[in-house]
Amino acid sequence: MELGQAREEFLGYLAVERGSSQNTVESYGRDLARYVDFLAARGVAEPADVTRHDIEAHLAELAAQGLSAASVQRAVSAIKGFHKFMVVERICESHPASQLVMPKRPERLPDVLGHDEVFRLLDEPFAPELEPEARTLKSGAADRRAQSAFHRDKAILEVLYGCGLRVSELVGLDLRDVLFDDEVLRVMGKGRKERVVPLLGTAREALATYVDAWRPVLARGGRDGGAVFLNRRGGRLSRQAVFGIVETYGAVVGIKGLHPHTLRHTYATHLLEGGMDLRVVQELLGHASISTTQLYTHVDRTHVRMVYLEAHPRARRRA
């Protein structure tokens, strides 16, 4: 079996047996297509002919092309997983990637909004007087889709911040996952791992208003398949659409380039600032490792220092 065919089988394994997300399968697919093309240019087409030197040469070329450490790290993960799969499936016996070391990703603190910024984002663009008026169509019927989108966008922002969801988790929500009586969401996270997160306060209120009164307007004539968040044609809202919605409303209140993941970072940071245990935050975020969640403790320490300086009578004194 040649490398190209083995790549296709590996991607099928990821999607079907491992239950990897579509984004993961597509990213690994691109990384491995580039890898297989590189090997082909070196005259290597069979899995058994790949050497550690070939792999290191490929990674060196990726770095020379200016790929970030994070992108190279993902490529290493894809290559290691690919070769391990071929050994397990007895496509070949050698595993030249087994001793590859992951390039160290530079630690970068996540962007976080302050409390005032969050309140402005969630309140100012959605003041009652800003709600679009229903337009009248030629038929004489009221066009309420603009109003529906207004309330949908409010619910999206509230849920991203109020529940700490990833974009893929948000757009993947179905109506059966929203348990208003229990005040929780069932969320399907990375690796098809399900978790339950609280749905409380303004997030619950905004989502209930949208689902009960406005989602049915968007659903008319569409094939939503039970999706919670719909586009104006009645289909499931895309990830790209959510990126655009968040960036647009961020710009309205003066936050340029706002990303949905910033709201997830902010959710985690504000919970830690409020005294929540790190392990609980890990569970709410769906992190497999506590080390991922610990990144937020760096942000939280800044908050602790500020509070300490304000509270301790001798904190600002100099010798």
C-alpha cells in the first residue's frame, strides 16, 4: 500500500473509529497531504521506505516556510499518529516518527475581556430600542427574520460567555441538548466527549427567548435537523458565521478583532477570579489535561496582585 492510500485510510479511521471532529480530520488531512507530497518529491512512496531523516527534513522545510510553532506541532502530531496507525494496522513494521520531539510552543497568555467590556458587549448592542422593526413584504406579511437574527445573536454571545463553549460546540448544539428545566446544556466536546455545563442567568434567559419566540421564525421552510442556532435560510449556523457575528458586535462596542474563543477565555478567567476551583473549571471547559486549564492561573495571578495592592496597607510602601 502506498502512502497516499494509507493516508486516506488513516483519515477514515480518525473520523469513524476515533470520532475526531471534522476540523481535526481536515487539518490532519492537509498536514499529511503536504507530508506525502514532500516524500514523493524525494522519491519515497512506500511506508516502509520512510526514514527519520525524511521526517526531520520535512519539518525543517515547514519551519523554513515560516509556519508557526503551533502549526509545526500539529504536523508532528499528525505524522506520529499516521505512522503509529500504519504499524498497528500492519501496513508496515517501522515507526520512524516514534522518537520525534514536539517543538515547544511559546507560552502565550489568552486575550481576556474585563467585566465592564463584557457587560458592554452583551447589553449595549441589544438595547430594546435597537431591535429591528418587522419589515412588511410585498405580500403584506411581516418579515421578522431581522428581529429573529437580533435575538439569535444575543443568545449566541450570552451562551459563549455564560457557558464557555467552543464555536464548534455552539453550532453543534441541538434542541435536545438544551435542558431548560435542569438549567444545563449537554455539550459534545473534542473527541466526542460529552459534558454538562450550567445554563443560568442571562444566558438561560436569552437562549429561552430565542428558542421559544424567534427560532421558529428562522426555521420556517428550512431543514434545520433540530439545530439550536439557525441562519436566515433555516439551516444550521456555520462556524464562520459565528466568527463574523462576534467580530461585528465587538466592533460595535469598540473591541476590534473580537474572537469567540476570547469569550471562552474570559469565562474561565472570571470563574477563577470569583474563587472557583481549578479542577471544576477544567471540567466545565472540557479540558482533558489540567495543564491546559492552568494557563488561566497566570491571568488570574495578575488579578490577585491587583487586588492585593489595593487591599494591603503596606503593599505599595517602598523601603
